Amino acid sequence: ARKLPISCLLASPSHPLIGQPRTAASLRKTYPPEGVTYFFLSGKVPRSPQNGEYAITKGTAVRLVLDAFRAQKFYRDVDIAHFIFWYLPKAATSFWTYWLPGLLEKRAPGLANLLEHFSKPWIQENDTSVSQFLEGYVGDSDGKWRWLVELSTDILNSKTNKGLITWSRWAARGFEKDGVERDKINVVPLPMEVKPKPESSYRKPNDSQRTVLFVGLDYWRKGGDIALSAMTKVRKENPNVRMIYVGRVPQERLSEFKQEWIERYDYLERHKLLELYSSVDVFFMPTRAEAYGISILEAMASGTPVVTSKVGAIPEIVTNDAGFLADDGDVMAEKLLDLLTDEELNFKMGTSAAMVVAKRHDPRSVSRRIYSVYANALGLL
């Protein structure tokens, strides 16, 4: 049946370290559901001067607030708004009609009802619940930010918010634990095209050099130090291995990465990363905290097996012999060696990885599910 047309504002912040649109938002934009017209906005987020992606300083906080009130083109004549990663375009205006009603429903219901009269339906998309984010990314182990969890839950449970999209069952459980209404939560993974490398690329002469790829802009959280330590151990057993390292490194650690077997970049454009994913032998991401791991997904879509951590939603992605999960750097080094020395194992896990992505992240299937979320929100189904 032909889909009813829907116009949608798709809005996302830029990446705080590189200033580029978030990969998740770009993927949603690239694969719009049939019948949906997107109007895309990507807002600027002030870059942190530190190596931590989510490091907060007075300067970045002030710039973020000022940026929220800057003049910005805003599409009002849309059927629905879809916000990714808690981003509100032209926040000085849209805050009153999108977030404030939810904050007031319990505290001033009359005013909330008045504001909701001027609101349009909206959808929120996040890869992790607020409590999961605070614990894993910010390090809020003592719960001092619990008030933020409560406020965000009030916003998501508001009448004008018609749904929450998240990418994993792990995140869905987190939102439900935070108090978000269960019937608002939709688990819809990101769309991803599979472009596996040819079988011949898995077959190499025994004396050829093997390559491991690490991608992580946030040095500590992504486990840059663990990657260096594990790869040093790998090279003691097999010196004919090199590492391509894409990500920032603290100034005090730079000298450790100036070795002939390490090829390092602060940042690479996504199209160059996609080329690397298919050209290397193993993708390695020993992350300490991760909501999802898009880089893992992109490596798997290229047919490259992965070695990564057993955290967040990663066990939902790296399934069916698509790679190895471990909690310990020494174990990771062992698994890297297995994949680097056993061609059949590398081929089996690489092809399995591509099959996992093809089954779960097929763009047409994912887009149909996104359309259903919009249609339900608008009462079209």
C-alpha cells in the first residue's frame, strides 16, 4: 500500500570534537522512509578543549547556551519533529513548545495544557538512557545528577512526545528503569548497507603484514591506552603486525604512539574510514563505556571481524561469531592474535559479521519501522 506523505524535521547536534553531523543522523537522513520528506538541521556544539568528548568547562557551557539562542532557520510547517541526542534547534523558541510542557505537567498542569495547544508531535531518539549516559560517559556513580534523569523522564512522558526511538534492548531497559512509559519506547536500529570485501582479501601470503584498526576520538573512554598495551603484546608474538590508530591522544602520551608500526591520525572523514574498515584484518575497540558502537557496526558491514569490550549494547551487535568480546586487555590480545594468524577463523567471523548487519540493519526494513513510529505518532495507523 502506498504510504501517506509525512513531512518531518530531523534535527541533530554536531559531534563535539570534530564539528561534523553525527553519523546516526546522517544515516537516518540517507535512508528516509517511503513517503517521508526530511528537513535536516545539524546544530553546532562547542568543541571541548580536552581529550574527553564529554568534558565540560565554563567556556563550553557558556558557548552552548549562547548557541541555543542564535538565529537559525526553523521548519515550522512540518507534521512531526524528530530530535536526535537531545538537540533542540533554536532552543530559545522550541523549548517552550517541546520540552517545557512535559516539565510542567505535574507541576502546573493548566499551563502545560496551554503550551501543548501550540505544540506539534515530536519523537526523541537516543542511543542510551540518561542514567546510562551519566554513569558510563560522565562517571556519575554517586547519583548527584539524578535530578537530570527525573527531568528528562518528565519530558519524554509528556503528551506531545509521541515516542522514543533507541537502538538496543539494553538502552530500552535503561529508559524503562528511568521511568519512561514502556509503550513509548521503540527499539529501531540504525540503517546500514553491507558491502563485504571479497573472499580473496582474507587470503594473504604467510609473510604479509597484518593490520589492526582502532577508531576512537575519546582517548580514555574508547580505551586508547588499552589498545596500545594489547597491540604491544601482540607484536611480541607476531612482529609483522601494525596498527592504524584514528583518534586523539593526550599530549603526555604522544611519544608512546610514535613507533614505526603505528600509523596515527587525529581524525579521518567517514568515507576514508569506510575504506579502511574493508582493507584491514581486524577492527579493535577496547572501549570502557559504549552505548552502541557505530564504528563496530561499520567494520562488521565491511566483513571485518572485531575484538571489543563486553559493555553497553555491544553484545547485541557482536553476535553469531562476528567477533570476540572480552573484559580484559590480555584476553583481547590473545583474540587479536587468533584472528591475525588463523585465516579461516578470520574469514568465518568476517562473513558472519556482514550477515549479522545485513539481517538486523537492512535500510528498507529499518525505514519501514521508522515510518510506523511516525504514523503511530500522527494517528495514521
